[in-house]
Amino acid sequence: MMRRFWYRRILIMVLTLAVSVGGSYFLLEAQRSKLEREVSAGASGEMVIPGGMPIGIYLETDGVLVLGTEAVEGMDGETCEPAAHLVKEGDYIIGLNEKEIRDKSELIAAVKSLNDEDVVLKVMRNEQTIDIRVRAVQCAVDDYKLGIWVRDNAQGLGTITYLTADSQFGALGHGIHDTDTGELLDISKGRLYTTSIRDVQRGESGEPGGMEGIIVYNNYNVLGSITKNSEEGIYGTLDRVDTLFKNAEPVELAAAGEITEGKAAIRCSIEGKVEEYEIRITGVNPDAREVNKTIELEVTDQKLLELTGGIVQGMSGSPILQNGKLVGAVTHVFVNDPAKGYGILIGEMMKE
């Protein structure tokens, strides 16, 4: 089995070099081997490699997300809203007249090919599939409109939290929601990209700061694939491990009962490299109403406070370490005090 494992790794390295992706797949050989040995031994609990590196994120929805409806004017000059009260904000259109709809371009093409007003939309709503009959508006000869605003992807910047021995990662510590509907995005697939931090807007009371990154969405910069978007974070497989995790050392996962109020640290990259910054855990509530607000924390590191004011957008997923163990990840900032924020327990992230 180990022979097959290393053969697969060598084959991947050769193919990677052949398409000029770059990077050596074996820079982490020693760390990966150490991690696998410690996980197998099981003497001190499960081990992972902590992150702290910024990542570019691109998600594609499973179908086309409905943002809302609007009125359209027909050939006769009359205005109506054909989809009003039929499709709802947060629905996913996955079919039109028996045609599968996977993205916005397919929906546009399907509407352009209509030759009459009768339309049956297949919609996913609350994890149930329903058929909805809509009467399209003819706006010109061979031109019909449904009056529906849609979206089929999302992108942004975040921080990777951990990597397992089999190259599985967890990041963000919270899910990615649509900015208009507030709904957790139901994704079909996604990708991680390399990014570099260009600027940091310092957080102030009432106005959270943020990190600005440069993300080029092309095949050369792909790091891996995203397979799940949940309330506890995003998850998937990291293909180019060496690009993010160099000279990385595995750490043990802390059990919920081991996490205490007091001194801790977070890992993040503000000035081009991952550093640890001092924080204080001010509260731990495993029974919190929101799973990604189970840890309360305050940044105490003067350098980080000077650079960012505390916690800023883009730091979500920054690992929280205490007593040499990974205890969780940063998830939210207090709007009125950027030095304070919330985190998620690592046990909750690892459930996914």
C-alpha cells in the first residue's frame, strides 16, 4: 500500500512539472512522514499541521442562486413580474423545461432558446426539489424573459486553518454566505488559489478592517479543490502542499475541556509571512447558540494591534494555539471593538 502511495505521489510530481505548475511535491516529505507516524501512534491524540496562510477562494453554486425578481416590459408595452411569488430568494434553479441548469450561462442559453411562454423551472428549495410553472414575457420576436436575478459563483479571501496527513484542509471556521440573501451557499465545487496580501485596512470601532489580496484566477495559481461549504468552514483537498506548508510542524488537537481562559496565540500572515501573535482567550462556551462563536478572544499583541487594530476581514480561519495545541480558529470580529472577536472550537471544525 505504501508503494502505491509513493508511486502516486511521484506520478503527480511528474505531471505537475509537465504542465509547468511548478513546485516540488516532496518539500514536506519529512513533516508529512512525521505527521503520519504520530497520527498512527495515537499516543497523544490526533495531529494536524496548523495553517495561517492567506488563500483565494472561488466557489461555484449547485445550480443558479435566485437573488430576487423584477418586472419586465412585454412587446405589447405592458409590464409584469412573471416570477413574483413563485420563485423565492434563496432558491436554486437546477432545471428549465427538462434541461439541466448548472450555471448562469446555461440558464441564459435555455431562456434564449424558448419558443413559447410556458416554462417549467425545476427548483431546489429547503433541500426539496419542486417544479414551478412560470409564464415568460415575450419582449421581442424570439426573445423571452423571466424577470429573475441570479448568481452562480462567489469569491474572496480567507485563511487556511489546518492540514491533515492525507492532504485534507479546513479553512475559515465559518461558512460562505451569499451577500444578498444571507443564505449559506450550496456549492457544486470550488477551488483554492494562491494569493498575496497587498494592503491591510486597519479596523476601527464601528468599522471592521480588512486584508486586500491579489488573486489571479487561472490554472497556474490553483492550490486545490473545495468540496464542502458548511457553517463550520470550507473543506477540501490541497494538491500543492509545498506552496503553503513549508517547514511545518504538526501539533496535537486540543479537546474542548483542555481549552481555558488565558494566554494563547493566533497564526496569520500580515506582512508576507506567517507569524504568531499573542491573544487572550476570555471565554469558552461549547454550548453557544452559534457554533462558530464558542470562543471569545482579545488580541493583546502590540505589533498586531498597530498593524491591524486587532481582527480584520480575511483573518477568518487563523489558527488559535494554546499550550502547544490547536484549539480553534478565528471567525468573527466585534464591530465596536476590533481587538475582540470570536472563534470556533477545533473539534467542531473537525466534525466536518
